Amino acid sequence: MTARLQRELKKKHVFDSPQQVALIALLRTADRAQIELVRLFRDYGLTTSQYNILRILRGEAAPLPILEIASRTITVVPGITGLVVRLENAGLVLRTRCKADRRVVFISLTAKAAAVLKRLDAPLDKAHQRIMQRLPEADLKQLIAWLERIRCSLADPDDFETTADP
Amino acid sequence: MTARLQRELKKKHVFDSPQQVALIALLRTADRAQIELVRLFRDYGLTTSQYNILRILRGEAAPLPILEIASRTITVVPGITGLVVRLENAGLVLRTRCKADRRVVFISLTAKAAAVLKRLDAPLDKAHQRIMQRLPEADLKQLIAWLERIRCSLADPDDFETTADP
DNA sequence: GGCCATTAGTTGATGCGTAAACTAATTGAC
DNA sequence: GTCAATTAGTTTACGCATCAACTAATGGCC
């Protein structure tokens, strides 16, 4: 990470703008939440990236070309290869060369992976609830809207199916 | 991460709880913001982690033991060594063995690093402003409070000097 | 039908995060 | 004073992100 923005905060520069404080709070909070999830996934032998891939495959319920998977994650293309190899070694996915176009590699879930995902569903949902427990739903809605607003000021073009309030 | 939570969102599971949506929005937004910062730092030959270390050193205006630096970042101890080595190779910090306790290694900024940091100040502030430009200051204040509220539900014990509203 | 550009995917190198095991200096108990 | 426990820091090993450079199959153009 995630690289991380941290606790230089500790001694607070007098000149910090509200924008800076908010940004650092955002990065720190996300970082911590990530850590919770990382731990949860690790208990099931997965990393976050691996989970995301499995999740995409489950959502599709059909084999997907490897680059299609990459395009749905933020993972830059080359990273996906090793990721999938490790998943394959763990018996969680299968790789199949496409007959029609021998360049493409299809990835599919194994039963083992489906089982792991299923076991993970409830604990993961509980984690979501726990992390957000202190915000009532009305606030959550507003928070989501603001976060989306922030993303509007950011680079990536293809992320704009509006999640929140019209 | 940074590892990342992503666009499984694309096809929206009907069962998504508001908590889940909010969490994913949080992670995604932070991720994007990070990317902006990473790019900025890279233009100056730094990574985010490296910048954070330099920033801590500047804040202290005095040499710090390497583990003290590690403790102020989220960087887990062993990571700090290589990080500092690379900074040293880049001529940005100096390592000095402490005479009194020969176990400890003091790290100090070079003039070169001070110059880089100084050049970075304005662009970085501009980036903060830009990223948060769509939220008026009142909303920012509320956002900061909520983020802090979320962090209260999260693990790390030593992060609780309240940044926001009393 | 042969060549060139495109597309799918991999490889290799560097930096970071994390965990476990290690060295070396210091402190404390006696 | 000496030996055990603690503390500061490094090494090693693995996974991921990212970039640049690569291979291999396909498609289009003539």
C-alpha cells in the first residue's frame, strides 16, 4: 500500500489546511480498514488481491480471460500473471487455453475456491458492519456521496456509475 | 497496497449493505487519491514511503533513531532498513551510529533532501486542494469527524488524538 | 499469401509490506 | 563481574504493484 500516509500528524503542523487534514484522515482510515480485511482474508489463506479475483469470478459464474480480470481490478496487467499462478498452485483456479484464439487464457473457479468464498461471506459481512457500526445509515449515505464527489476530482475515467444520491 | 478493493462493484450485488458500499467507496477513494500522490512524489524521485520518512525528519529537525522513525510510520520494523538504505543511496539521508549506545542508528536529512522537500511543498498543497475541491469546508469538517469515528471501530490503539470537532 | 500492426499474455527488475529468524549491544539480577 | 533477558537493528523470504521489454498468436491489408 498499500504504501501509507501516517502519523507525521502526531506533531501537527500549524499550517495544515482542512483539505490536507481530510485527505490524511481519509488515507489513514482506509488503510486501517484494509488491515482489518487483510487479516480476515489471511485467516482463510487469501490475500486481498486473491480474494478480489475469486470474487470477480464468482460474480461472473463463468470462466474469464485473464486480462478481463485484470481490467476489473486496479491490478496493472503484468501483476495478474503471478497472482493467477499462485491461485492455481493453491488449487483455487484453473487455467485453460482458449481453442478459438490460442492467445487467450481462461480462468475458472474450482469447487475449493467456491467453498472458501462461501465460508467467507458471513464473516466478511460482519466485518463491514463492525467497521461502519458507528455511523447511522443516514450518515453513511452522505459519506458515500461525498466520497464519490471526491473521486470526481480524481483521475480514472471509467468509474462513474453513480452509486449514490441523485 | 497497496493492495486494492475494486470494481467487483461493476455488477452490483443486490445484497450489498450500505456498510459494505460505504467501505468499498472509502477504500476506492483513498486508493485513487493515493495514486495522485504517488505520481506527484515520483516526479520528484520519491516514493510515498520515502516522502513520509523525509517529512518526519524535517518535522523533528533533528536526527532520529531508525526505529523511532519506523514507529511513526505504519511501516513494520524490518521494512525500514531497506527504505533508509535507498534514501541513503539517493543522498537524501545520513546514517550515524550513536556513540553512547552503539546499537542505535541515527538518521538525518541532507541539504539535498531539504531542498527536495521544499520544492514539493507548494505542489503537494495544491494537490490536496485539488483532490478535496468539491467539498466545502463545512462538509470537510464533518467528513473528518466521521472518518475518525470509523477509526474508533478499528484496531490500532495509538492514534487517538482527536483531530476534529469537540 | 505474406507482412505489419494489434492483442493476449509473460518476464524481469525495483520498491514496498509483512513475518520469522537472526546478530549485536546493553541492561539487570545475582 | 557474569549470565540471562531485553532492545536496536538487519537479513531473508514471500507476495504484490509497477514499469519496460518481450513472445506469440491473430487480423488486416495489399
